[in-house]
Amino acid sequence: MRRYIYGLIHNSDAHRRDGLCYDWFIMVVAIISVVPMMFRDNSAPIFKALESVTVYILFFDYILRWMTYDMSMKNNSIWAFFIYPFTPLALMDIAGLLPTLGLLPSSFMILRVLRLVKLLQYSKSCRRVLNVFRKQGRTLASVLLIAVAYIFISALVMFIYEPAENFPTFFDALYWATTALTTVGYGDIYPKSDIGQFISMISSFFGIAIIAMPAGVVTAGFMDELDSEEKEKEREAEGNE
């Protein structure tokens, strides 16, 4: 029975069809479970019923994953069952359920958004993207460090040269630098002096280059991931011949 549950959850070859149905079922349930959060008044009976049903389904899925974690880790030790509740995905799973189960106060209801983590667990496309971020983690961290340094330097220069009435605090300068880097530019805070506008133009040019770097890293990593999957399929096909 446990082997069937493992194949169902992890979509093994022996249970691929059932596994795909289960994957889609859990993903739909996870999405439906956050629908009540889209309404200001979510105290209607239909919303409460929806919340209760979806939460218990997701909690049941959590239990099934816990039951088969030793098989997932290729580790028959009993310690695997003690490790699972402390894994990142398991912590996010249970954190998204606890407010509705009454084990956390209502102020933590925002944690229900974590139920959408199920999409990462069951969607092949989401897992593929997650693998890209995991493999390119160091490179992306370096790009993030460059972006943060750029924001800080731009904000500091603007704060020094722009009149105080335009940028009253350093936080206002940081806010402007962040929106300028991401090319959002809300327009509520902007430089008005000639030198401030000149700094803003230079900042925009460098900002475009910096914001483009992570996109290139992720795209390259995504192509490598697809290439690896194709090679894996070819090896499996050759092995079956």
C-alpha cells in the first residue's frame, strides 16, 4: 500500500496515469483553498465549507507524504519520519494549514498563501524552474548583491546632491533607487534639480544592464535543465531497447 502511495505522489512509471490525476487534483484544491482570501467578506457559509474541505484534503496529502518520506529519501531508517516535518516544503505546507486548523491565531491567516507551494511540489514545470534557481543560486546571489550595492550607492549619491525637500530621508532615496532600478518609476518621488536628473539618467542606463543579468542567468539555466531532461529521456529509451 505504501509503495502505491509513493508511486501516486511521486508519479512513478508504474502509476504515472494515476499520479498525473492526483497531481492535478491537489494543485486545483490548493488554488481553490485561497479563493476565500480574494473576498473582503469571506464569512459566508460557502467560503467556510470550501476552506474546511480543502484544508483537510491538503492535510491528508501532508500525511501521505510523511508516510512515504523514507522511500523518497531511499532511506529505510525510522529517522526519516522525524526529519520530514522539518524539511522546508513540509514546514511551508503545515504553516499554511495551521491557521485554519485553529492552531495559530487569526492574525497568521496570511500564511494560507503558502498552500500554493503545492504547485511547486506537483507541477513539473514549477519543479523545473525551482531546479534552475537551485543550481544557479550562487550566480543569482552575486547578481542580487550587485543590485543591492547599486541601489545603495545610487540612493546615497542622490540623497547628497538632491535638495532636502525632494528627498527628506535616506529611505526616500532608497525607495526611488529601487523603483528606478526595476524600471517601475511610480513618479511619486523623483529628482527635480539638474544634477539630480543627470544622476537619474546615468542610474537608468546602469539599472537596465543590472536588471537584465538575472533574466539571462535564469534563461541559460532553464535551457540547460531542458537539455538535461532530453538526454535523460534518451538514456532511458536506450536502456529499454
